[in-house]
Amino acid sequence: MSAPAQQQPVVQFVGVSKSFGATRAVDNVSFEICRGEFFSLLGPSGCGKTTTLRLLAGLEQPDDSGGEVRLMGQPVNRRPPYERQLSMVFQNYALFPHLSVARNVAFGLEQRRIAGAQIQERVRRALAMVRLDPDVFGRRMPNQLSGGQRQRVALARALVLEQPILLLDEPLGAIDLQLRKEMQLELKALNKQLGITFVYVTHDQEEALTMSDRIAVMDRGRIAQLGTPAEIYENPRTAFVAGFIGQSNFFDGRVAQHWDGRWLLELRAGGALQVPHHPGLEQNATIRVAVRPEWMNLRRADSVPPGENVLAGTIRDIIYLGQTLHIIVAIPSIGDITVALRNEGQITRPLAWKRGESAIISWSIDDCQILEES
Amino acid sequence: MAWWREHALHWLSQRPRARAGALLAPGSLWLVVFFAVPILIMLGYSLMPRGLYGGVERGFTLEHYTRFIDPLYLDILRRTLAWSLACTAICLGLGYPVAYTIVRSGRWRNLLLLLVVLPFWTSFLVRTFAMIFLMRDTGLINDWLAKLGLIQHPLTILYTPFAVMVGLVYGFLPFMILPIYASLEKLDRGLLEAAEVLGARPAARFRRVTLPLSMPGVVAGCLLVFIPALGSFLTADLLGGAKQMMIGNLVQNQFSAARNWPFGSAASFIIMSLILLLLSIYLRAQGRVEAAR
Amino acid sequence: MNLRPSRWLLTVTAAVYIFLHLPILVLMVFSFNDSKFSVDWQGFSLRWYQRLWERTDILHGLQVSLMVGIAATAISTVLGTLLALGLSRHRFPGRRTFMGLLYLPLVTPEIVVGISLLILFAVLGVSLGITTIVIAHVAFCLSFVVVVVLARLAGMDQHLEEAAMLLGADEITTFRRVTVPQLWPGILAGALLAFIISFDDFVITSFVAGPGSSTLPIVVYGMVRKNIEPSINAISTIILLVTATLIYLAERLVRAR
């Protein structure tokens, strides 16, 4: 029995591997992407995200033993890029330097032997969609455009073909911060407006969190975790994900006792924490726990609410980050713990804590993230 | 029309090695048949005894190589090596300052470069003739010297070792200038500024920053002069006369007047071996530099 | 930091440039000298250029040189471009060695190339003529073309071809609409250089040319050795001007885009 067309994933990777010589750039990767989704591949350089995108595009072939790539349910392993129903925006735009902007955008349409008048019309619409005036920019050459403008032309060239899937390989990398934030919102809007499935590669986790419906975090050729931005951020499954996305404080310990829905974790460095129940936790197992700085609070000795973990230490440093303050607290035997507090305005409402003071860190027991072996 | 193309492309896309092969095969084949094989045959000839009309007979002999122990031929070898080294040294001494100036010349740079590239590509024969035109007994130099009253009888400039040396330097100077220019041009000005801030005066900056960093260009330039000079033929032939023989002339002689192909092949092979030896030293040294990085 | 070259440097440079160019300029100037023997200036005259038209050996040599040049250029440009494409697009074991061997013709003395081909043709029993000259010139020019085209390819954005394929163009269309327009200046520059090398070559040609197939350089060489007269200056000037023009064009092409 097959699922109705609506719900069939448009992209499927089934156990795909790709090696370059002895290195496995993509190692047995499987995932599915649904129609209209904004799907991001996120990870540090060398993690295999670009290779995965290129496998999807048909610019690389999976290893002979290495799995299947399916588009709209059809296996496309051996199909060349020009026979796949997707478009791509490259990192450095790859605009044809010998063609004008209009002819760049028209390139794919000319391949399909569409009538000239129709081509002109569609090119104009595509340029307007990326907010470039066709009359002003149509005849210009790529080397006469700024980086941001070139990027829009690359986008128009891809969108004009109205393919169901759009691949983007770190398209905003070379653009400065202000413009980048604008373009992020524009891309997200286009995704919703056109209903096209976006597959987006980036190393910038903030970007991925902002734009994506789901994120696949990759590390050394494998998917470390796949989920919504909230799932990835709030429930990281491995130390890698917890460290790569946002910041985390890590604690190592041995699971000692269990009662009332909670486990006692004896820290290797001494002391103990309570962690929530997690399927698969057994007595005497050694685990690692992550807690985000923004879930922690600083307290005086007498004002710790019940049901929270506590650690005592001395404030070593206070770092001013504008929106937040990072307070580095040195806990004996454990090391430095970072607590993130909202900046209420140091000039008008300064922090009640100073460097060198002793303080207590506390956080809700449920905010402990139990990490799997990576 | 379209379906066979699709078919062919599909077949080729499955076999990346066939694609590479199709592109590389024709050119490689030509070079193998018309460059590599002839040299191997030449090597074979050099080991066979001389035949009746200057060709070869069946057999094996090392006599063509052992003949080089004769002082007459050793002399030719020695002269070739000495002149090539001298030419390289002179070209380096003249070429480095020129390359340095071109890099510093601002808006004149392209013009100056073009003026070096032009002689580089101009017919060697024509340039050598220009030298003859100047240097011969009835040539321009003698004419002007006589007019200026400096000499009574024409100086013999042509057909002397001096003439050959001038001709060699004249011919190969651009080969030295261009690689040195290339490596000087790549030099990061920021390094010199950093050295200046660290207290180095101009001479020290040149000695400790510019010169070492331009070494790859210097070495390349020296090879690009020395190697062709070793095998050079035209210069000694036209400017040196019968008495100033280099190995190249010896080889040519064996294939024309002297009619001793195997001996000429042996001489040829000696030149090739010298050159290949130099190149392998160079490449190995380069490889070590790359590995150390 | 003062970057202007010192006086000493400028003097040496000026001297070198004069050394490099004065002989040729003198040569060209005296091609217009209205005198057969003397190096005294007797007045401006074009008679030595007119004399060139009368000398059938020169005209025939020019004809042979042009035929050989065009044929050798065509063949070496095609083969060299294919080689460069194959080298830059594919990684295969032994690639570096292969490239090294490819550059061997550039460092091999012309005399060695010349006699080895003479021996080959003798062994094969091939009689010397225009064909043997063309074969020799292609063997020599091939590596030059590869160097030039490879340099052009290295500067090319490989993503352009990938982008074209994702826009629906198959390999042949991509080659035609994207690769060739990008590569075109490099191929043309390589062709021009190959032609110049072929046109100017003397040493190799002297060994593989047959009795009736003397190229222009061979004729000029004969004139230099036997009877020196100012028509040598005239033909040399023409050769120089043609070469200079082609070099200038090639430089512009390599710099283009």
C-alpha cells in the first residue's frame, strides 16, 4: 500500500555512502524530506554536508555499495544532473561571466526550447521576484554587480525553472551581516510563498535555527541528530550537538540511585546531581549530561527554590555580550561553568554580582539533557 | 540525432575513465610515437657499430661513448659546460636587476614586460643574424669604431669565443628575467613592511626577505638558461665558426659531413642525460621543500 | 616605504633593454639602406623588399612555412586542448608523472628532437618532406599548447559547468555553451604561440625537411651562411613584425577577462 502522493517524501536518502579514496565523506546516511519543507544540513567544515547536497544534485555518485538516492519516490542514482528535477544556487553563485544577467537567468529556459517571448516574460518575473529591476539589471554583466546582487541573480536563475526542489550551498556566506539577515528572511518567505522544497547547507547554526523547518546536524559523515530547531536546541542527543548548537555545560558521572522518577548522578569530580528519568538509563552506567547556560541561575545561599540542582562556587569573570551577560563561575573540582543571564541594563540596573564573590548556581532538574554515546 | 547522443553520453557518464582516455589518448599517442620512441631508437643507435654509409650495423658496442675520453671530445664537453655556466651566471647578474626594476615600475610594468617577452618569442635565427650584422668584420661595430678613429684595422669580433658568449647571453637573457619577475611579483609587500618595522634597513630587507623568497624564480631561471645552453647549436654555429664547437655542433656534424649517426646519437644522449640528471635533482629538491611545508 | 628603483638599477635595466633591442632595430633600419655592401647609410630605399619578390626561393620558403604552420597549429591546438581538458578534469594515478613527461619536449634540446626524428623516419623508410616537418612541429608544439590551455582552465570556475548541468544542459551542450566561451581566449593564445614556434623553427626543421621542402628559416639560414645581402635584413624585418603582432595579440588574449 502506498502513501497518497501528498505525503510521499520528495527526497529520500537510503543508506547512502560516498568515499574519496580512503576517506568516507558521507557514511551510511538516511533521511527523508517532505514537500515544501525548509530542510537544512548543518555542521562544521568537513562534516559531509556539501557532499550530501552534491549527491542529491547528481554532481557526485554514491559508492557502488552505497545506498540509494530517491527523488519523488524514483531512484535516481545514475541519473545526471540535467535529468533531475531540481535547481541549485552555488556558494560563489557560478554566474556565466560571458552572458548578461537576463541571459544567465534565461539559460535553463533556453535548454527547454521554450518560445522566446515566454522566456522574456518568465525572466522578468523571476528578476522581480528577487527584487531586481529587469530593465535596470537585465543587460548588465555579472562583473558589474555587487555580491548581494549576484546572489539574487543566481537565485532568480534557479527559481525561474519552477522545479519542485531547490538546493542552496551556503549561499549567504560571502554577504555581510545586515544583508545576510534580510536575505534569510526573504528566502524563508519565498519557501512558504512558492511551496518549493528547500534543501539548505550551512555551517552557521543561528542561520539554520532561524530558517529551517527541520535540521540535520552532521558530524564526520554521519547525521548526529535530525529534528526541528526546538528539538535540536532544547533536546540535543549527543555531546557534539549540544556543543555545536549554542553553548552547553557538561557534567560526567555515574548513575547511582533511583527514586521517584529521578536518578542520582554521582559526579566524577565529586558531588551529585539529580537528573530526570530517561529510558535506557541503568544503574552504574556512566553518562554525560548537558545544561544550557541560559537555563541556569545565580542564587544566594538561602534562596534556592526546591526541585533544583545546586552547585557552589566563586565568580571568576563576567563577560558583557550586549543582550546577555555570561558569568563564569569556578566550581571546585568540576571547573568553569557558564551561566547566561539577560542583560537588564548594566548602567541603570547593574547586576547584583561581582567578580570574586561566592555564588550558587541552580537549575531545574528537568533541564538536564542526557546525552547518548556519540 | 538526439537519441544517439543521449546514448553516447549515457555510456560515457558511466565510465569516467573512458572519458579521460578519450581526451588524453590522441595527444599522448602522438608524443609517444613521435617523441619518446624516436629518442629510444636514438639510444639504441648509439650502442650499435657504424655502418658503411654512416648508418648502423647489427651489433652492440660502447665505442661511441668511450670515444669521449679522447681529449678532443672532452674539450668540447668541457667548453660546453663552461660556456653554459658562464652564460647562466652573466644572465643572472644582468637579469635579476632587470626583473627587480620591472616589478617596481608601476604603470610602465606591462610595457616593460612586453619588451622582454617579444625577444623571448622572436625567431632565434633572426636575432642571431642581428648579432652577425653587428659583429662581423664589415659589420656595424667595426664601421663605427673605424669612423670614430679608434681602430685602423677591423677587429675580429665574430668567430671568437667572445662572440659566442655574447650571442648566448643575448639569446637566453629573457629566459632568466621572466621567472625571476614572476616570483618577485608574488612577493607580499606586507612582509617588507613588517621587516622595516622590525628595524631592517633596505639592504638587509633585500638580503633577508626579498632574495630568499625569490629563490624559486632564480633557480627556475638558471635552469631555463643552462639547459638550452647545453644543447644549443645555432649560436656556436653562426657566431663561432668551425673552431668554437659545442656539443650541439658536434652532433649536427655527425649527421651531415662526418656521417656517423651512432656517434652523433651517443653525443645526443650524453646531452639528454646531463639535462635529465639536472632536472631530477631539481624536482627532488622541490619535492623536499614541498614536504617540509 | 620608497619603492622607486635606484639610479643604479635603472641604468642596468636601460643598458639591458638597449642590448636586447638595439641589434634588432639596427637590423630593421638597415633593411631600408640603399646600398649592397656598405654599412654606411646611402639613403632610404625599398629595393631590398622588392628583391624579395624576385627571389623564388624565399617565396617558396614562405609558402612552405605557412602551409606547415597552419597544419601544425591546427593539429597541435586540437590535441593539446583535449589533453589539457583531460588532465584538468580527471584525477588518475600517475597523473603527476604524466604531466612531467608532457613537459619533457619543452626542455629537450632541439638538436636531440631533430636527430631522433630523422632516425625514426630513416628506420621507417619515410621520405622527408612537408609531412615529416608537420609531424615534427606538432610533437614540439603540443606541450606549449597544453601549458597555455591548462593555465586558462585552472583559472576557470568549475562550478560554471555544474551550474549549467543543473539548468538542464547535457555534457555536450555544457561544453559548447559554457566551457568553450570561457576557454576560447586560451585556446586562441595557444594556437598563436604554436604558429609562431612552428614558423620560426630552424634546428628541428633542418633535420626533417626534404630537398624540395625548405621552410623560410632554412632559406634564411642558407642566405646567412653563403651570400649576405641586405635582403636578409628585409625578410628578417618582415618575420619580426609578423611575430611581434601575433605575440601582442596572444598577450591581449591571455589577459582578457
